[in-house]
Amino acid sequence: MPGKQLLLKIWQWFDDRSGISKMLGPIMKHPVPPTGWAYVFGSATLFAFAIQVLTGIALATGYVSSAGQAYESLKWITNEAFMGRLLRGMHYFGASAMVLLVGIHMIRTFLTGSYKFPRELNWVVGVLLLLLTLLMGFTGQLLRWDQNGVWSTIVAAEQAGRAPFVGPAVARFLLGGQTVGGATLSRFFAYHVFFVPAVIFVMVALHLALVLRHGISEAPHRDRPVDPKTYRAWYHAMLEREGVPFWPDAAWRDVVFGVFVLACVVFLAWQFGPPTLGSPPDPTIIQAYPRPDWYLLWYFAVLAQLPPGTETFVIVGAPLFAGVCLFILPLVFNSGHRAPSRRPWAVASVLVIVAGVGSLWIEGERSPWSPDFDARRLAPMQVNSSDPQVILGATLFHDKGCEYCHTIAGSGGERGPNLSAIADRLTQQQITLTILNGAYNMPAFASSLKPEDLSALLAFLETRTGPKP
Ligand code: HEC
């Protein structure tokens, strides 16, 4: 067949001039230990990163990184640009997938002890990649340039500012000034689009080069601890005996799972679309309670619930401690058993961390510390009185915003105490003082309540007695 002949000739020419099969052949065919589905998460993370690069480039063609236009340009991308909604959705769910996969990949390498000799550096580079991934999520959120994004950044900069000595300088560097503004947006755009991805590319190359240098870690065995003196010789002998060519024997799983990840991202993006843009940022609205995207939300829950006074210690100390632990882990524990069944402490610490982050995440989702602006007015049945004063009081309880923070009869926010039986606990005078002077985390209402409003509120609160419904 002449067509086939021609194609073959073209390929031979290309291969001869480029040397591509000489270069890639050994990599594709190099022997690897037989592994299973647990080993697909690293390549899947890379796959998710590729989705991010491609959708990111597409989004960058329509996005304007100036404070005056960013929000509008995103609205245009979402609502009008060709496939814009799908692309934004894919970029969002791709980011979620990348964070999730990098986390699972890390847990897997930890549980199978793959970070031990001689793959210590691989782990260290991996930790850097985890940090860079989170940095991408954080900088990307500001590019949305809505209330949530802007306020989350302000909160983060405030935290950074608390670090001793370097704090203020770091915060200034982050924001490009004293507060979030056009300079911050330009900076975050540059980090998000040029700087951090460039570092990720280099680190990924290093990570993969190290995988090739040391080989994929074999599945751990109960009776075979790592001994740095003999491990390499043993590993190579094992490869001779049991190794399979990387392509296709091992890599087919990576391809299948990667395609599955892509399908999930496309499906979610198509089904749910990108995160809705909040209102445009307005620094005068301080009633914004910023909520970062889900993968950073758990950390927000930590911040929201710190007892006052411990903030600086926790905000600066905890991430530093966690980071140092992750970096030195492979240097301290580089030999010994790899099998999870021989490392109960390792398994237990993963369970504790996953459960801890999980419950913080649920707390973050509920965010009982932030006012519930959707709180509904109490129904007449819940007010349960025919006294016009009490009914007016109940209305004011909602209209003055008390209900955003206080629950009565099962309705309202949870930032302040439940007031369902407040009359049993406090005298009228105590209640009056709290309302007028405010309290810790409660604004003072002395200047915004007319005397008759106050008496109506008091009349209403006086009726709230008895067992909590
Ligand atoms: C921004 C949230 C917020 C708003 C709005 C708010 N409160 Fe509070 N309130 C709190 C918090 C938090 C406390 C607890 C303060 C403390 O523990 O010192 C509190 C305490 C109280 C208490 C004392 C409760 C106790 O068990 O000691 C009363 C009574 C009260 N608020 C009534 C009101 C009324 C009436 C309004 C509306 C006019 C209102 N609050 C608006 C957050 C709020």
C-alpha cells in the first residue's frame, strides 16, 4: 500500500533526524516492578496538571488582569465566550482533582514507605509540589476578583503579617502594597500564570527524573525491611527476575485512570459549571465572611475557631511545624519496614490527620462562626403570642440582624449563644446591657435602636423561656 509506505518513510525520516525513539524507547520499555492500581495517583496528578495548563491558557486568552475589568471579563467568559462556562468549570474541578490526587498520592507513598532509601529526595520534591499546588489554588482564587477571593487574600495577608520579624515584609510582598488592590491582582496573575507553573514544571521534571533514577518502589513486603546497604543490589536483581516493561504492562492503568479523571472533570464542569462569582469586591462591605474554596476551607475553620490569644502561635507555628515534619520525614526514617502492617504508628497518624482535616472541613462547611444571612423571620407559630409588642420584637429580632447570629426556636445563625430560653438565664437588665453595649463578637446596638425598638425586643426575649424546643 503506497499510503502506508509513505507514512512509514515520513516516520523513519522524523525518527532519524530527531532521535525520538532512541530517546523515549528506553523510558517506555524500562523494566518496573509489577504494581497495582494504588500506583496510579502520581500520573493522575500530572494528568490533572495538564488539564489545568490547557484550560488555563484558554482562560487567559479572555481574562483581563486589571482591577477594573477582571470581574467583568470573567463574567463575559462565563456567560458569553465560546465554551467559556465549560472551560472555567474544568479549570475549577481540575484544580480540585489535582489537590485531591496529590493528597492521595502522598498518602499512598507514605503508607507504602516509598519515601525510604533511596527515594528520600523524591519525597522532598513531592512536598514542594504539594505546596506549589496549594499556592496555585490560593492565587487562582484571587483572580476571580469577587468578595470571597479578595477577602480570603486579605485574611491570608493578615496572617502572614503576624509572623515575627519577616511577617510585615512578606505581607507587603504578597499584596504589592498595604492592602489588596490593582497591584495585588497583577502580582497574583503573574504568580499564578508564569512563576508558580514554571517552578512546577521544573519540579515535575525533577520528580520524574528521580523516579527514573531510582525506579518505581516495589510493593512493600511484610518481611522485607529496607536496608540501605543491600537495597539497590536487591532491587536490581528483583527487576531482572520480576520486572515488566513500563509500557504497556504498567502504564496502561495510568492511561485508564487518567482518562477517567478527565471524564470526571468534564462531567462535573458540564453538570455544575464553575463556582458562581460572588458580588464584586467592595472594601467598604465588611460584612463579607470570606470562604475559600473547599481545599483551603478546613484551614479556615482552624483560624475561625482559635481561642483568642493563641492565633499568632498557631498561625505561624502550626504550618511551620507541619512543613518541617514533612521535609525531614524521609531523612529521619529512611530505613526499616515499609509495609503498613509493620508501621502501626504511620497508619494511625494518617487516620488521625485525615479524620482531623475531615471534621474541620465539615465545620468549615457549616461555618457556625459566621452569621447566617439567610436566616428566616420567625413564623407566627414560633413567636406564639398575640401581644403586638412581642410580635414587633420578633420582627425586629430578624430585621436588626440579631437572628443572623442567634438561634431562637431552631431558626437563625450560630455565631452567638442560642437565645431560645434566654429569659431563664438573664434578667431584663442583663439583656438590655448586652444589647446596648454589645459583647465579645457582638456589635453594640445602643446607637441603632430606638427606645421603643428596644422595649419591643425585650418584650419578645422575655417570652423565650422553658426547655429549648
Ligand atoms: C454579629 C453577631 C451578633 C449579632 C448581630 C447579635 N449578637 Fe447577640 N451575641 C453575639 C455573641 C457572639 C454573643 C456572646 C458574647 C459573649 O459570649 O460574651 C452574644 C450575646 C448576646 C446575649 C447574651 C446571651 C447570653 O447567653 O449571655 C443577648 C441577650 C444577645 N446577644 C442579644 C442580641 C440581640 C437582641 C441582638 C440584635 C439586636 C443581637 N444579640 C445581635 C453575637 C451577635
